[in-house]
Amino acid sequence: MLSRRSFAESEACFQRSIRIARQQAKSLELRGATSLAQLWRDKGRNEQAHSLLAPVYGWFTEGFDTPDLKEAKALLDSLDGQDLPKKSNPAPFRIRPASPRY
């Protein structure tokens, strides 16, 4: 049986690992969303590109000096500078979660 101190330390370590994993997963999501948004922009699908990338970028609260966030911001700025229709509401792009492998 764990002592209270051992339990608290273990709990804090697990909570930290979960926070780190969530952040890293978001970083990977940002990279994928940026790449897909660039592809869509190149095909003239600017509104769809913006609606995919903006919420992912908006999740971040720090690290704006990192290359991935700088690239995403530059792409969003370029999309914002283009004439995006204001009234249409495109269906959001959704990525299906991977099936667990057993």
C-alpha cells in the first residue's frame, strides 16, 4: 500500500504526464491541420482551410514563438486576408479517431 506522500507524488506525476501527452497530441494535430489547410488553400478551398485550422490554433495558450504555431498563424493570416464568404457555414472537417489495436 502506498503512503500518502507516495500516493500524492505518484498522482502528481501521472497528472503531469497526462498534461504533457495532451499538449503533444495537440501539437501533432496542429501539424496535420496546418498541412491539410495548406493543401486546401492551394486548391482554393480557403474557407474550409480556415475552419479547420482556426480552432486548433485557438486551443493554444502559449508557445507562440515555436515554428509550428508561427507557421499556422501565418497561414491563418493569409487566409484571413483573402475574401472568405461571411455568411456560409461550411461543415467542419472531422477526423475519425483511430480504432484501438489489440
